[in-house]
Amino acid sequence: MFIHEHFSTFNILIVNQTTEDKLLTSNYANIRVVNSFERGSPASRNLAIRLAIGDVLLMSDDDIVYEKGLEETILGAHQEHEDADMISFEAINEQGQRYTNYYPEGEHSKKSLMKIFTWVISFKREVYKAHEVYFNHHFGVGSTFKGATEYVFLRNAFDIGLKMIHLNKLIVMHPNLSSGVLMGSDNAFFAKTALRQRFIGNLSYIWLVKYVLYAWKANDIKCNEIPYKYKMGLQGIKTYKAL
């Protein structure tokens, strides 16, 4: 994670989701460890937000590599944009290419937030805690809907009027994932349709039809899979409504 500069220059909080017989400890003053017996990525991230001590927080993941000059980039951005509550940056993949087709620099919109993943998000701790902006425990790894965790988190902040901007500055490398595998998976249909139900209500039924056809045209699913994937989306809507 820290191959370009030493980790001793950062205040690091590790949330270790574990069992009572496998506790993690730290021998470094700048690294705090919290052993948690809860499951799911939203639970660990919310615990991290509550227990963090820095003014500006940067979310992380266990398979990333930070770029050189990370601290200067993050703090410099927040000093230059003092009124921003959240600033997102950009990532590259293992081939050195931009991880996704990011939107231009500037204030975020509902659409631009869809391009932002956890490991490029920085935000002001006190502002988010004051407004109780946390990750939704229904969306994320180990949750009811295994996906869309970042978008729900970011939309909650956006919808209450927090200032959120994007900068096209590189801060991290994240291994690439197959978009086709993700787009066509059962989890994608289940979680993404539930997400639309969260934000657009029953228009999600129309969105689901479009998503099924899009996935088929993009060869992410086969023609004979269409009925099943459609039912997975309907199940996502039904499950969300029952929460």
C-alpha cells in the first residue's frame, strides 16, 4: 500500500473484522487497530468514521497502492478548496490507465458520483459526523445488497447539500475488475435495481427493463438469461421495499 513513501508519516486506523480468537494489535504509535465482531463493509467503514481522529479522512481498501505525494495532494486540495466538504480524486489500474471514465473537474452531480469509488473519497470528519452521513448498512459487501455502497453514501451527503467536488488528480492504483462480470452478475441486478428503488421509486421497474437490454446488448448476459436476470431485479425491488 505504501511503496512510494513510508507509512509512518500517516495516521492510520485499521478496522479488523474478526473473531475473538484472532485479534490484531499494533506496535506503531501512528497505527491504531480496532477489532470488530460485526460483519459487512458498511459496518467497518462507519466504525472507522466514528473513531477517526483526523480533520480530513481518506477511505482505503486492502488491495490498493497509493501514489507518491499522497499527503501533499490531499491536504493541498482541501486547503485550496476550503469550502468543500468532500473532495474526490482519481485512480489508475495495474496498466496505468484511468480506472474509469471520470467526469471533468468541478462540483459533483448525481451522475458524476456514480464514477466515484471508496478509495478516492476524502471528506471532513466533523461535517459528516455532524450531519450523520454514514454508509447504509443494507448496501455493501456482507450486506443485503452486495454493491452500490459508495453511491448511497455519497448521495446521502449530496442530498443534504454538502459541497462535493472532483479533482482530476491521481492518488491511488486499484487492480482492475471485469466490468462485464460485474454488470451481468446476479448481485448487480439485485443491488442496482434496489438502488434505483431507493432513489427513483417505482420508476425502477422501467429502469430494470433498460438495464436488462443494455446488459444483453453489451454481451454481459446471454439471451436465455434475460428472464432470470429480470426476476433478480424484481426481487431486489421487493427486498428493498420490505426493509
